[in-house]
Amino acid sequence: MTAEDPVNEVNQRFYEAFESLDITRMESIWVREDYIKCVHPGWALLSGWDAVMESWRRIFENTERMRFTLTNVETRIHGSLAWVTLYENLASRLQGEANAAVVLATNIYEQRADGWFMVHHHGSPVMMAEPDPRSTVQ
């Protein structure tokens, strides 16, 4: 087991909660503090437990289905904080219409006595495909 494994596990549970569209599961991932933050693609910065959880409720109430394929996942730990960067390759169904999107996300977790909990989620839309890692600037 690596030091990153518990962070990767909670990050996986975050996306499982997201796909489940279950607010109770989503709440269990986040630390219940006023300093939590969230930025959904195209939204303003949300601060505090009430605003962040209300945003998830709104998303879940208006979404029929959501599935993620996560790519380029990188996890780093520094003291009691950890961050995960990744691409969310998203397939969803909203109001009967199928949608696909790529979102570049950063998830920040805080270690507590009872495990790792999310304190910040930031998703930015990606307007073009991921760069080919083999490409070079000439």
C-alpha cells in the first residue's frame, strides 16, 4: 500500500457518489466546514457547506445519468493536504438529451483523524482534446 492509496480511494468514492446522484453519498465525502469551496464548469466560486451542497442537489435533481472515465490521474500529498488532478471524461443525460464533455479537475482533500475528506473541487471545461504527450513545440 502506498501513501497515496487512501487519497485515491476517497477520490474514487467522490466519483461514485457523483455518478450515483445521491446527495447523502456526496455529503459523506466532504468535510463539514465553512471553508470548503467548489467550482463547477461555468459556475462562480461556491463557498461553505450550504452553498456547496445546494449546488450538488441542483445538479443531481436535473441529471438523469452521469458516467465518468478518469484519465491522467495524478495524486500528491503534502502534510495533511492532498490534491488529485485529472481529466473527467463525462457522459451524461440531462432532460432526455445525451451530452459528452471533458473537464480538467483538481480535487483537494484534508486528512482528519477519521480519514481524508474533500475541501475543494474545481472543474474547468476543456475546449480541445488533451495534448499529445509526444508532441513538441517547433
